[in-house]
Amino acid sequence: MNASKLLSGLVAAVIFLALVGSGANGQGFAELGTKADGFAVPKPGVPLAFPADHGAHPDYRIEWWYLTANLKGEDGKAYGAQWTLFRSALAPGRREGWSSPQIWMGHAAITTGDRQFVAERLSRDGIDQSGVTAAPFAAWIDDWRMQLRSLPDDAATQSSVNLSAMSVNATGKDFSYQLSLDAVGPVVAQGQQGYSVKSPAGQASYYYSQPFYAVTGSIMLPTGEVKVTGNAWLDHEWSSQPLAADQTGWDWFSLHLQSGEKLMGFRLRDSGNGFTSATWIAADGTASPMMPGDLTMTPTRTTVVDGRDIPTAWHLELPKRKFDVVTTPLNPQAWMKTRFEYWEGPISFEGTHRGIGYLEMTGYK
């Protein structure tokens, strides 16, 4: 890293920490329950527009592009990969150069059965060190990139809408990966046509997924290169107050069923029973949003991870779809040791349905 990038990264770290605080003072995980004063807020009935909404929304306080991949190596082992770009804002809007109020953070990880490799990047906006463009889609921070691959003109428009042909790479201490992503289904709006409610008080985000990626590529570990294939899921979400003040974190699942169907489900933890939401996605991409409370999520096993009690195995029930499964983590110690620490890793599940997926859990102390 050259001196200018090092300086901008240090400045970004200071500002980012000042912006979101420690997350320990009752405003939810990473202070995502902070009031949205001055920022735009999601409203129901606003249709998502592609490819424009694949890009950044600087009038909103927080945004992320989040890729998780369940991988199988040519060595027969299971792996997981994560690539995430976060945008946070000191104030609405974007300006060129150092006056821009937008801050960027990237996370990348590889999970094996006994190791969790993690890397983090921070940067300023306005100096081309990081950012997102909508068409053709590209998201980057330093040399990490997730972007649309070059396509003939007659295929480029549809691919831009559905993010159909992508490449992604990242490098960290002792690991790297290069993956190609090819979607075999459409982009899916979560919640009510992309308006995803997060609490009884009405906190919400705009949220959609591309859950239909087939993956090929390679990962590099201290033991050498491994060719991999698998499935991936991309989430894009933006809001200005995604949590209520009493919500301390979330437990989020993205599941690939062997039938070709998908399930997204989450629980926002609060002082009561929590707030759950789910979307059942047919193999053709048809989305059926569930009502709050339809999905029941019950921890079945707790693991001590970095000194915390973390629920690493779960019983998930969705009676409306006759769905009743128990999940198992690939690596119970899949801890993201980043500035805002959380658990993130690949899982498998069995019961009425079988398959693979990813679990993310935040706000555990």
C-alpha cells in the first residue's frame, strides 16, 4: 500500500469509528439503531429500478453489498467465502475529493472446517479508492473487486439487470480467492417488493437478493491452491435506521434447498421475543414474503467463540411451507475479528428439506 492509500485508510478508520461508535451503548449492533435525522428513509410502495439500484444510494446512512458462497473443493472438502462492501455516511450526499461524507469498509473471508481467514479494508470516498457503479456494475475497495464480466452487447443489458455474469476477488493474510459467478435465475425483491420491515415500530430497509449464482474458481490457502465450485448469494440493502433502538443484533440465514428453492430468514433480537421475517423463493425466482412471526428460529447448541456464547446450531420452522430443519455449521469458530465483530460462516441443514447456506449473527457480547 502506498503512502497516500495508507493515510486515507487511517483517516477512514478514525472517521468510521467516530461515525458508528462502539455499538455498546444501547443503539443496536454498530449503532444501527441511531436516529435517521437528515437522511432519506425507505418508504413502502417505491419500486426497485434496475440496473440503477445496483449502485450506491448516498442519501441513506448505511448500505452494503454482501456476497456469501458455499464452495466444494476438488479435494472433496467444503469451504465458504465472503465478500462485503459497506458504505456509511457522515451526512447525506456525495462530493468529490476529501470533502465527501461517505466512508467505505470491506470484509473478506474464507472459512474451512478448522480455520477462519479474515481481512478488512477501510477507505475514503471521493478519491477512487473505493466505490460502486451501477451499469456496468462494479464494486471495489483497493484491489478487491466484484464486477460484471465483459459480455457481447446483446447480452449486456439483461446481465446488468440480473447481475448475471460476475467476477469477484479478494486477498488477505494467508488467503485469496478468484471466483466467477453465473446467475441461473432473476434478482429477487425481499419483503414487500423490496421494502423490508425490521421492527414493529416500522424500521425498514430497501433489500433485494441475487440468490441464484453458480460458482467456479479457486481459493488460495497456506496449504496451496484449491479449485472450487458451488453456490453463492448476493444481498444489497440500504437504509438510514435499519434497527429499532432496543434491537441489539440479528441472526440471518440464506438457504439453498436441494430442490432449487431458496429461503431467506432473519430474527432481530430485542427485549422481547424478537422480530422475524422470511421470504420463500421458488426455483424460478418467484418470491413469497412470509408474515412476521411465521418463521420460528430456536438455538439448539451454543459454542464459546472468542469468549462469547454463540448459538451455532439452530432449529428453523416455517409451517406454511412444511419446512422443519436443523442447521449445522461447517466451523463453529467462524468469527469475524473485525472492527465490529460478528459470526459469519457456511452451514448445512437437514430435516424436511436438505441443503446448504450461510448464517450471520451480530451483536453477541
